[in-house]
Amino acid sequence: MSLFQSFDINTSALTAQRFRMDVISENVANVTTTRTEDGTPYTRKIVTFREKKVTPFSKVLSNTQEAYLGNGVKVSKVSEDTESEYVMKYDPSHPDADENGYVSYPNVNIITEMTNMIDASRSYEANLTAFETSKAIALKGLELGK
């Protein structure tokens, strides 16, 4: 693995985790949004990652002489959470209440979002540490080459 490839892997992970934190922040900001442009409550968004340039496992086994190289990570999609249901609260005075007085609130759980934010933050910190370590190794190699 080349030195610059390790920088690329770490920066791709930093970018992906930052994007994940942005989506989580959007979810938290819309926790009380009962009506969007299409008239429905806000739906929680989920970020999915995948490896850049996936190498099939069969190819890795058949090419055992070649070193398997990582390529980093990228956001493959941002999807809406359709598995969890909207939160129904009784509030007949709310303008978005149905005929029974219930309001549909977004399917955003603050505890889940904060847990995901901590996870994304820790992943970001780990990749930043790995980047700094790679940089320190490169600098030390340059010092030795004097």
C-alpha cells in the first residue's frame, strides 16, 4: 500500500463520516416537523456506506500473488427509514391533527440519533488519528532520508 493511498482512504472516511453527521443533524433538526412540502411528516434519513471499487472475493483468492489494497469508503445512498412508524400524539389543537385529534410526528428518536452521532464522531476521530499517524510516518521517513 502506498503512502498516498493511506491518505486517500482516511480522507474518504473523514468525508463520509462528516456527511453522516450532517444527515443526523438534519434528522434532529426536524424532530418536530409535522408537515413537509408534500404534506406528510418528516421521515428520518439513513446513510449507507460501501467500499470504493469493490473487489469480488473470488478475484482476491485467485490473485493471491497481488496484494489486496483498500480503496476507502463512499456514501452509496441516503434512504428514508420506512421501517419505523411515525409517532402519534394526541393534540386536537394542533393544525395537523387528524379527525381523531392525533398528530403524526416524525419517526426520529433523539436517543438513536445521538447514539449515531457519537458513533460517527468517534469514527471521524479514529480516521483523523490514523491520518495523523500516516503523516507522522511519512515525515519520519523523510527525516531518515536526509
